Amino acid sequence: MSELEEPIVAMPEVVADSLGEYLRAWWVRIKNGDSGVLPILAGLAIIIVIFQVQEPVFLSAGNIVNLLTQAAVFVLLGLAEIFALVLSEIDLSTGFVAAVGGMIIAELLASPNNWPWWSAVLAGLAATAAIGALQGTLITRLRLPSFIVTLAGLLGWEGVLIWLADIDKGAVGGVVRISNSVVYNLVNGNMSPLAGWITLVVVVGLYAAVTVTRTVRRRRQGLSAPPLSITVATIAVVGVVGVALVVVCNVNRGSLVPLQGVPWVVPFVLAVVLAWSWLFARTRTGRYMYAIGANPEAARRAGINVARVRTIGFMMASLTAGMAGLVYESRLGSIATDVDGGTLVLYAVAAAVIGGASLFGGRGKPVHALLGGVVIAAVYNGLGLLGVSAAGQDMATALVLLAAVSVDSLVRRRGRSA
Amino acid sequence: MTADRRGGPGVPLLRLEGISKRFGAVRALDRVDLDIAEGQVTALVGDNGAGKSSLIKTVAGLWAPDAGRIRWQGEPVTLRNPKDAEQLGITTIYQDLALCDNLDIVQNMFLGHELRRHGILDESSMEIAARGTLRELAVTTVRSIRQPVASLSGGQRQSVAVAKAVMAKARLVIMDEPTAALGVSQTEQVLGLIRRLADQGVAVLMVSHNLNDVFRVADRLAVLYLGRMAVDGPAADFDLQSVVEYMTAGTRSGPGPS
């Protein structure tokens, strides 16, 4: 039977029962072009080695923490773009939607409003979600291309950003300072070293408990599940990466006063990545987003309310952009009308695509934005350390983007012709 | 008409009475009568433009006929949209329109009808149910039901689409050219599947150009000619030549069924 000899390109965990089988299926899958996050991890390793050889400060604790806080904005913007890309759409407005959200939060926190931090943040995020719902409604109900609607958004929300600053007498020169310590400390404040360790133990412990329970339960039901050894190995890798992260962040990186601990933004971003991963993988809405991105006609025939799911996708994209705006202003301690939302949205798309999301819809996960955002931050951070000009930094990022997309495309093409 | 039905006593699952549909000057369907019985494969054949697509679109609820009546288990029904048809248990399988390449077999089979527990997708229950259905249909060539359908052959994809219909408790499955673009062994596989589907008591209405396939699997034949029902009857009463004559001339010179 020829069917039986067809290449198995399924995830190895679903066709393998033993470690050996798992590795064999994994290798077949890579040979078939479905290499997952391997190229991006390899690329990140190469970037790290290059910069570390050129500039030993690159892997110092202080710089790694700095890099992580730089990456936070890119990761969140990339996450926002993932929603659009999975739906086979694009959202060009994320940069300025982030800025508008940030501006609303900053102004509500500043006098004379002086809102408590949580209500200001909620209001800002609600506003960005509403922006997304509006754009999504225009796209789905009026059947306008997302490219055009969000391009209008790119222009229009910049106008709104400037207007928001204009009507605020406290915004001198279009700049609003972050007056609230909770918002400021999101990026600039650190967990105590002990709190970092406790968080790590709790998170890795929960992760281990959930994955082991699921694997064991599925095996008992006779369902496909990865070999237990693979599950344990995955948990070990997560644990090691987590320990390394906490160790590095807990090194005293201050020069005059002690400065140590995991910046709050790190668990914040990871929590968003986890939450959105759950949404994509475990909810009906997430499942429908993939279906619509690959085959909207099949989705429609399956009875899915395509317009509604698309609108939710654009709403989630703008909401996530609002979070990026929050992190952006927290890091700078202020937000201003000169936010370059046009460039930020390009980073958003770049982060998602470098990480492995497809521009052609149906493929992309939150973890891709996480990896892509870290790569972009690493390139910028490293070139900055080497004293490369802004011009050089832009060109280098362009090359990384092209390299990532070409590797992906070449590997995939080989898979298809094989 | 009902005298020569082979599907046992009682009313047919679906009965079309005098269905007409016109587009401007074109008479796509002209007073078409057809009975479709449970547990039987009814093959709808005809030349291009004979009205096959118009007829299955009517049954699928994609448009309403201008005249005529549709009876479901003897009761008159109106099919205003595909949802109406689906609620009765009518499922249409269009080639290559049915599946999402990036989703796996289980996800495709449950698309739009996902099982949930506490609002969260219940993957285990879906996988168990999907596996059961595939086993009943004797679809055994797939290596894992968790592989994306992009990696499947045409025959396997067709099998998944059929299993999806069974999963949705379809009582009438309409298949549009189920064997087009399939190789020999895959055609074999799909025809076997259609047969098993009917043997489980499902009514199958199959549109096909391939008369060889039709004779292999159909219990009844219905030949459309220029929007009219030229003839229908048990497949055993036809031979290749008589079907071709009905398809090309709408009538037959020599003796034939009816």
C-alpha cells in the first residue's frame, strides 16, 4: 500500500510510542520541511555567539536583563500580529494602537486624573480592544481588506495620539510622564531574588504536573501521547532555562547600589504568551482562527461564524498591542507623540515571521512571537553595543528577517518536492 | 415510480417531486422527480449542463427551487439554506472544499461541532470518537489521526470528509465527484468507503462522470438530460451502453428500464 509508505509529517509525539520512534519521526518531520522552531533557535545561537565574540559585555547579566526588557515590546507586538497572521490577514495599526493605549493610560495616571494604576491600565486596554473591534467590524461587515483598514488605522490612530496629547494641558511638548510607580516598575522594577526563585519553582512545578498528568492520562486512554521520557526531557529543558534566567537576573548588576532580581516584565510577558497559547490551542475560538486562516470556505461550511471569529482576532491583536504600549511607556518612563508606530508595526510583523508564523495564514503560535521578538532585540542590542549606527542596525535587522524567511521557505520547498 | 424501489417498504428518505429551477431563459431543472432511499447508493449521472449540480445544490439547501416539492421521510420540507439541510441530516461533501490543511484529522472531523468540557476543547473525547468512527468505516490507512490533513493522499482526505459526515450523524450524504483526481488504489478505497457508508444505513447521493465507478458502487441510477430526469431505476437494469444513450440523447431506442 503506497499510503502506508507516505512520509509521516505528523508531530512525532503523535506517531511514536518509544523514544527511538519519536526521534525517527522527528527526523522525518525535519527532513520533510516541518522543522518547527529549530531554525530560529539555531539562528539565535549564531547571533549570540557572534556578538559575544565581538563584545564580551553582550552576555553579562546587566546586558541580558536589558535585552530582555528591550525584547518585551517586540514580543508583545509580535503576539498582536500573530492573531492577524493566523487569520491570513495583516494588522498595520498595531504600532499606533499601542501608542494610543499607552497615552490613555499615562494621561489617566497623571494629574489631574490620578486614577489608580489598575483602573487606568484597564481603561487603556479596553480602549485598544474597542479599537480592534471597530477595525475588525469594518473588515468583516463591510468586507474591506484588512490591509486598507489597518493602513487607515496606522494614519488615523497617530492622529488620535497627537490629539490626545493636544487636549492634555499636562503634556508638555507632547510628552506625558509615567507618574505611577506600579506602571513604572513593570519594566524598571525587579522581583526580589527569593520571589524570583519561588515563582520559578511554582511555575515549573505546575507545568510539570500538568504535562505529566496529561501524558499519563492520554496513554491510559490509549491515545497518542509523547513518550514519558520526552515529556520529562521537555520539563527538564524548561527548568534549566528558567533556572538560568533567574540566576542571571539575580546577579547584582548595579554599580553603585545593588540591583538584582527578575524584572516584573519578564513574568508579565511570559504570562501573556502562555495565556494566548492556551487560547489558540484549547479554545474553540483559537481552533476556528486556524481553520479560517487555512480555508475560510470550509470554516463557513462547517457552520463557523467567520465574521465573528475574525473580529475577535482583530480585537485580540489590538488588545495585545495595548499591552505593548504599556510596556513601552513603562520602560521609557514616559510616552510621547513621537512614538514611531510605523516602524513598530514592522517589528511586529518581523518578530512574528522570524519566529515562524506564516504570512499566508493558518500557521503561527504565540511562542513564535516570543522567539522572534528576542531575536530582534538581540540584533539591536548587540549592534548597539558594537557602536553600529541606526542605519546599520536597520539594515542588519532587514537581513535577519530575509534570512529567517528564506530558510523557512527553502526548507519548506524541499519538503514539498521531496 | 415507487413500484420498483429496492429499499424495502415505507416512504423514501428524500423525495423530490416536480423540482424546477430556471436561470433566465435557461431551464436548469425541469420537473425532476427522484426518490432517495436509506442504505442505498444513488448515482446521479448526466452530461455537462444536464443539471446535476443544480439538483444537488437544491438538496443541499444552497438555493430554493422555483417549483416542486421536497419531502423528507414523507413530510414536505423547505430548505432555505445549508443549515436547514444540515439539521435534517443532509451533508454535502465537495471535493477539496471540506478540509482545513493545517488542522489534523480529529480537528477536521469535529470542525464546527467540537466537544468541550468546561468550555475547553475536550481533545481526548474527540480523539476517541473520531477513532471509533474511522474504525467503523474501516479507514485504516492513516498512520495517525493526529496528523495534519495536508499530509494525506486524495483518497484519505475523501475518507476524512466522509467520516466527518458520519460523525455529524448525516442520514443523506451527497458526494460531488468523489473519485475525480484519484489514482486507482485510492478510487478503490473511496468506493469501498461509499459502499460501507450505505451499508450502515446512510443514503448516498453520488454525482459522477465516471460510469465505471458508478456501476461498481451504485444501487440505483438516475440519468439527467437537459434538466429533465431521463430515466431512473435499479443499477442492475442498465448497462454501460444504455446509460450513455440516455446521457447523450435523453432516451433509448431499444428496450430499457422504466
